[in-house]
Amino acid sequence: MKLTMTDFTEIVDRYGAASESWPASVRAACQQLLSEDALARELLQQQRRLDMLLDAVPVPEFPGLESRIQNQPLPPCSRSLVDTVLEWLFPSNAPGKQFWRPAMAACLPLVVGIVVGNFFSFGISNESPGFDYWDDELYMLSLNDYTENLF
């Protein structure tokens, strides 16, 4: 695999100057580019200096940051349509439960009847017996002579 300078620059920018952190699939190609190209070696030296400068910067202390984050109030959650409908059908307050649960139980046979009626025909056919002989009628029409007689 031949590596271009642009690819090497992206790898060094993304993974740093340490060759151990480079992906194993391109590590050998990077080493080969470093042995052949002086510009690649200069880029690697610049990245090492940058890594050393970044390592020298002290990380600021934020006392109490973890407890402030853990104790902050959560934003109000938005409820989905299904949750809203279920809350409407089965409210959490006691008076609503006493009214809606018997009403839902009374509507359940109606819903089951509609579903069963849509899936089964129970012997009722949409086809009428008049349509059984259309093929015969068309055959008879095709045998007739419809040419005009001039005399």
C-alpha cells in the first residue's frame, strides 16, 4: 500500500506522533514513507513538538463540577403520542380509572367483532351468478357475421 503525503498528514493529525497509536493496517506504509520522505519526517517532528506542548499545559481544576452536573434538574421530557393516548385511556388518577376501565371493557367485544368481520366473509360472496356466463356470451358474439350487405 502506497501512502500519500495527504494521507500521512491526516493520520498524524488524527492519531498523533506516536506510531503505536496509528492503525496497524497503515503503520508499515507510514514507516516506509518516513524513511523515504524528508517532508514527512519534518511533519512528524512538528507533531511531536505539538504533543509535548499540549502535554505541558496543566488541566484546570473544577471543584464541585461533578456534583453540580449530577444535581442539576433534568429537562422536561416530551411524551410520545402513544404515551399520551395511553394516559388518556388509562388515567393515573383514581376517579378516571373507575370510569374508563369499565367503558374500555365494554368496547372490547365491539372492536373484536369489527376485526373478525373484516378478516372473514362467513360464506357471503361478492360474485353474482350472472357473471358466470360472460365467456359464453363473448364466444357467441365472435361467431356472428357483422359485415354489411350491399344488395
